[in-house]
Amino acid sequence: MNDLYETIKPFLNKTILSKYKFGFAGEVYIEADKFEEEYNQYFLILEKYFSLKKPFYCNRNHTYYSTDISETTDLIKNIVIDAPIILSLELSYDNKRYIIFSLTEYMLSCIAKLVGVIFSYTNLDDVYYKELKEYLIDLTDYITRIIFDEELNQFPPLSLGLIDSIIMDMKELSISNIREYSEMDNILIMFVTYFALCDYIGEHDIIISPLQGAALIPPFYISMQKYTNMMNKGSGLAGYEYVRFSKYDNTHYCELSLLDQVHLLSHHYPESTNILLIDDSTGTAITLKSIKIVLLKHFKKISTCALEYYWEGKIFKADYQAFQLDDIDLITPLCYRYFKILEEHIEYLKNVQDYNFRYDLVEFSKINMIYDKMDYCSYINSNCKEPSANIRTLNIYEKIKEIMLILSRTND
């Protein structure tokens, strides 16, 4: 199955992502000698969003990972003010695009973290959830246009009064902290996997993802589909929804149980809705399987997917059993980024001191595919007995190999 993929594959030659140096957490580096003069010229704005990691500047710092609700809403207000200023400045083409790309990522992260809190409290959800969910789509539409090197137009507007109202209501509920980040905030991974999965995504009506790790995947996939289908005059997904549930994250407080959350969804979508359930990563697949079991009480057609997997568990003796191939419908060959390593790296990004460092030590090399000690094709052929699942899994693998090759050639 390659119909849509073959149609939209030329878009891979158009993306600016192949020019960027991505780090392990999804951060993007730019050479200091290309950025420093304009950074210093507009220091009062840019210091809020960038840090010096010699010989690069990095587009994440401690504010990106703030857990303080007031600091996060202040950051949102700063972006609302700063983005139009940046767009009006006479900056070099590449630097302006890098800055606006980065500010959009910051805003996506902030809004997703707010959505994670709002979803969990019925009083907040009733008032703010729909509006913020729609704004996430506005942002992913915008960053998609940046990714494909379209003209930089007006930054998606957001009412500061809305943000003030949200923080006031949160304080009344004694909410002062939010999640540090959404784990899948790596635009490169989401971009690559969208192309690899696009033919299968198109078979579904809506995407559902568990908060918080997968918060950015549904709106980004919808915007990517919208952009590529607009050029090809195709139809697209009807929308996306969230649930809050995890077998491992004990910070996932929600007033409603998973059963109640899904019951509410059944009021908005018919039983025949074809659902794609996507998570950011999986080790055992227990979270995905648990959510699917509850969804099946109200819906008949549910496919599951994660973007990163615990492939190492197929090679080494692990503390727990890794996922099985028949547990998940759409499997990528991308490796799970261990939270311990990721957390250590994020601490480094949050440190405001300017370090001399080697980019090759933080480069996200695992996007260059699956675990190097594993013969992936042989493993799939030996362990994936169902013919259509075998073909589908190997098809996704071959697509990601091809996508990474195209992006590396574009970069050259």
C-alpha cells in the first residue's frame, strides 16, 4: 500500500527540516557564527527562547521545560507579542525561519501542557478545552507551512484575555504546576512517521491519543494531511480527541475515569467511527491495549500505533517483557528513547551556562533507524505470522529507510 505515499513523496524534497541539526530531545541547533550577530542585535527578545551551546545556539532552554503555571502563561504572552515583532524585522531568511519555527514549537508545547491540565478538570474542560484544541491545529497548520518553506505570514493569534481567564480559574482550583513537557515534541520524528504511515492514517476517521506524551501527534498529523491533501485534493481526518490514562505515569490525575471519558466520546461519534489510537512510545503495549479495550465498549473499528518502541527488549534480557508484534497494528522501526537518558539531557538543555560540547554526543542518531544489533526484516518475518501484518510492518520499515535517505540527500 503506497498510493498516497508515492503521491506526496516529492514534498520530502521541499522540507527545511533536512537542513536542521536535531538533538536527542527534539531541540534544534544552529551554528553560532550564522546566528550570533542577529541574536546579539535582538538579545532582549531572543534570550527568552535560545541558549548558547558552543559552537551552536539551541532553541530550547529552561523556560521551555518550566512546570510553573505562571511562568508558562507568561511565556505564552511573550510569544504572542514577540512573534509579530520578529516577523517584521529585517533578518536573514534562514535565521528568521529558524526563530519563528522555534517560537511556534514553544507555543505548541505551552498550549499542549495547558490542555493536559484543562482536560483533567471538568469545570475547565467545559470552558476552555475546545478552543485550545482548535488553537493547537492553528499552530500545527502554521508550523507545517514553515516546514515546507512557505511564506511566513501572520503568527496564529491568541487572546491574552483567554490566557488570563485560564490562569485565574486554575488558581481557584489551587493548580500551580503543569507537566514539564510532552514527550513526543520531536518534530522530525513526527514528520518522518507521518510520511511512513500516511496511507494507513488515511483509512481512519479520527485520531485519539493519551495525554500527555502524545498530545502533539494528532494535530500535527492532521495538519500534515491537510497540507499534502490540499495539494492533491484528497479528503482528510475528521478530527482528533484525547484520553487521559497511563499504566505507568502516576501523575495522570483526571476527574473522569477512562470509562467515563470514552462514554462521553461516544456521544459525539457514531459506533462505526474508524479510530486510530496513537501513543508516543511503548515498551509493553499495555497502555495502548488497555485503552483499546475500553474504546471497544463503544466503537467497533480501532487500530493502534506508537511512534517509538522498546526494540532493545527484543535483544537483551529486560526487566519486563517487550511488546509483541500482534499487540499493535502499525509498528515503526524507531527506537524508544529511554526516559532516564532523556531526563539527563533535558537537565543539560535547561542549564543556562554556555558549554563547549560535541553535537555528535547529543545528535538524535536513532532516527537513523532501528537497533543496530537486530536484523529487523528477519525478525519480522520470523515473528509476525499474520500475512497482512507482516507486509504492513515491513512496508513501514522500508518507507522510513527511504524517507531518511531522501532527507540525507536533501541535506547534502
